[in-house]
Amino acid sequence: MRSRDGNRLGTRSIFKLVFLFSSLVLSASEYLISYRYVVQDAILRNETLSIAKTMQKCSGSTYDSLLLESDGGDNLKQIIFQNEDKFFSFIHALGLDVKHSEINTNLQNSSTTILTLKTTCFKVDFNDNFAKISPLN
Amino acid sequence: MKYSLLFIAFLTVAAVTADETPSSNITINCENAKTGAACSKQQTQVIDSTGLDTVVTDVPKKEDFLAKGAEVRISVIGQGVAPMNTSSPAQAYALAKRAATADAYRLLAEKVKGVRIDGQDLIKNMMVQRSTVRTTVQAMVKNANVVETTFKEGLCEVEMEIVLAHAQFSN
């Protein structure tokens, strides 16, 4: 027969596990991210990165993931700006829509290039030292 | 009376069968169809409802750019310049790199998908008043890799490459 203390310890550890698991599940959230930048005559003119938490659940499954270092917070904007290069390389690899128009009038050239990441839903798992970002298709 | 009714029924049947002739018939002939090899040209034969007129048009077959199991590596170098009013060399580098990446993406799109070109010349009194050439590119570029980045005297160059495989287009 088990002692009362032993049972209490067992119950406590089970509660701890349940709490840990639920906190891990709760820290996963979904974000809508879009990105666009305009280059005019080989000079960057405008760059916009929009991040918003989804108001309803996204459908689809994750197909790629990126681990970003964080200091334990759940502010995605801050985490992204801390790992700017890594994140933008990841976004470029996902695929960008390219729109380029060039006009040459009387042998004088001017060009505009717009690169766009259409609004995509990302699943983000916040952990102690890193955040895992995965796009949903 | 009996024979006249039979005669009318015969005429009706004859009229219905005359209307049922096919309006058009299209057949595709290939010279080496027996061997099973791909045709170099497709011949389309159109036979009209009368069966007398025959129109033959040659439709060139699309060439396979990528053979099965083959890969094509396309490499480009995009160039970008930093704006004049930057607060630090690091910012200048970051902005120039972004511009160069966009240029490289544009070059990849041009190579893979192609460019639309529109030209317009205005000539008045035997002289060219205005000459305009517009080029546009629109594409979605995925899985392009940065190979090398250099920044020298305000000019940033980004070398990018993309690997095209037959499997990507076969579905």
C-alpha cells in the first residue's frame, strides 16, 4: 500500500506535466504575414511587413519551418526584428510575386520592381529560447 | 389510301436520316504513330459537313525544354544601389542588398517566364518625336538561392541561382 506522501508526489508530477503540456499547446498561435517592397531605379523605395494575429483559425498544414532565437517573449514582431536577415531569407525562399515594369523614353530608362509575399498564415510556436514559424498551405 | 400513308411514312424516315449526317469530323494524323514516337508535327484534318472541303493545318508541337530527370541551373547577378540619404554604411548596405535581390528576382523571372515588350514611336514631319519601349515581367519565383553578395563603392551585387527540374512541371 502506498503512503499518502507518495501519492501526493505522484499527483503533483502529473499536474506539472499537464500544466506544461497545456502551456505548450496554448503558446502556439497563428499569424497572418504579408511583405512587399518596391525598388525604383535600383534603389529601395518602400518596404512593408505586416504582421497580425489571426481572428479565426487558419486551415491547412505546415510545410516548412524556421527557428528564430528569442528571449522567451511572445512578441513576434520583436522576434522577427531580432532575426531580420534569417526571416527575410526564409520569406524569399517561400516564393515572392515579381512585378517589374520598365519604360525607356527617348533612350532614358526608368524601372520599378515590386516583390510581394501575399498574405500567408503562419503557425508560430513560442518556446523558452526560440520561436518556430511554419507557413500553412 | 393505304399506299399514300406508306409513301408519307417512307418520306419522313428518309428526311430524318438525311438530317443525321455529322456536321464536322476532326481526325489527327501522325506520320510515325505506329512506332509510338513523338510526332514532330501534328496534322489536323477538318472535314466539313458536305464531305468535300478538306482543310489541313499544321500545328507545331511544343518542344520539351527539360528532359525527364534533367535539371537546369539558372544563375543571375542582380545589382542595387544604396540611396543617398542613409544614416550609416550598414543601412546603405542593407538597402542596396534588398534592391539587388529584387533585381536578381526580376532577372530570374525574365529568364524563366519571359518579358512582354511594347514599343511605340511617334513620327512627325519625318522626324522621330518620341520613342517609347515598355517592358513588363510578372511571375512567381520560388526557391531561389543567394550564392554570393558583394558590396563595392555603393553598388551591391547579389548572385542568385534557381534550379529547375522536370519533376516540378510534370504534374
